[in-house]
Amino acid sequence: MPFVPSQAQLEGWVSTDRLSKYAAAPEDTVALYMWNAELTGAFFELIGHVEVLLRNVVHAQLAPHSTHGAWYDDPYYRFNTRSQREIATAKGRAGRGGRQVTSGRVVAELTFGFWRYLLTSHHQSTVWPRVQAGFQGVPRHERSRQELETVVARVHDLRNRVAHHEPIFHTNVAQHFADLTFIAGYVDAQAPQWLWETSRVHALMVSRPGRP
């Protein structure tokens, strides 16, 4: 039989404050905590897939307009101070160990928050006109920067929660999954099917622990 800690043990390991939201729920506290950990892991995996889809389509559309594909160095986009700091950090990480700083390596080091920012109204007249053609999963007349930004912002918030091991059991899990498939569907109409077939989220949703 697998070892299952008592609630008192778990409180000692993770703190009473961290466990308080679980303890207030009607389900068994320890089982709910462990289930939530599995659920956040499953979502983190999906978010990783979607982040790569999003950043690659943006990079593919912007790279041809700049020397050596380094669009992040192009003053045309008028990046704000925070974004410029993120770009500098990404370039530093891309060059660690004496590696050549290529555009692909820099793109891989940029944060989800950076990609979210590229979809804001600040870039309505610069980034969006160039990247929207890459979202082939949606007919051109239905592509909406504002709609996409709204969903990406929600996924960014979810990403931050799961990355910091916060509870999500009390949130709308089905909506989280719908948001991820929505973004994937913008990139390619078949990408949501890939997420559906590889995701552990659905099995976890039906295995949520019950009352003690």
C-alpha cells in the first residue's frame, strides 16, 4: 500500500496556511491536496505545449521582417522598458556557456508573460498585422487580437498559479482546458485534438476525491 500522510503530517510539511484552503473544502484534505498536485502538473504540461505553439507562430511571422530574424531588437515594435529587460535577460540566458546567441535560442528563453504582452493593444498596429496571418486555424475574418489576448491572459494567470503550486481545485477546470484548446486552435485547427488525446486532465477531472 502506498504511504499516505496524515493531515497533521502534511500540515507540518507544507504549512497550515498552505493547507487551509484544502481543509476548508468538503473533500478529504490530504486526498484533495494530492489530487490538486496531479491536476496542476497535467495543466503545466499542456501550458508548455501551447506556449511553444504560440511563440513559434509569432516568431515565424516576425522573423522575416528583421535582420537574422532578431525582431526583438527591432525598434519598430517600440518595446517598453519591462519588455526590453526581458529581452536582455533572454539574450543573456541564450548565450550561457559561450553559446552563439541565435534568434531561436532567444525566443525559447522569453517568458509566457512576454508573449502575452505582444498581443496587447500596445502592439495593435505593429505586431498584430504581421502575426495574425500565422493563425491559420481560424478564418481571417474571425481572427481577433482582443479575443486572443483575453484568453492568453487567463492562461498566463493559470500558468503562474500552477508554477507556484497554488490550488486550482476550486476554479473552473473545464474553462482552463477550453482556453488552452482555443489558443491551440488559433494556431492550427487540428492542434486541439492533439491536446485532447495527450492530456491527463480529463481523467483527473472524473477522479476528484469525494467527501471523507
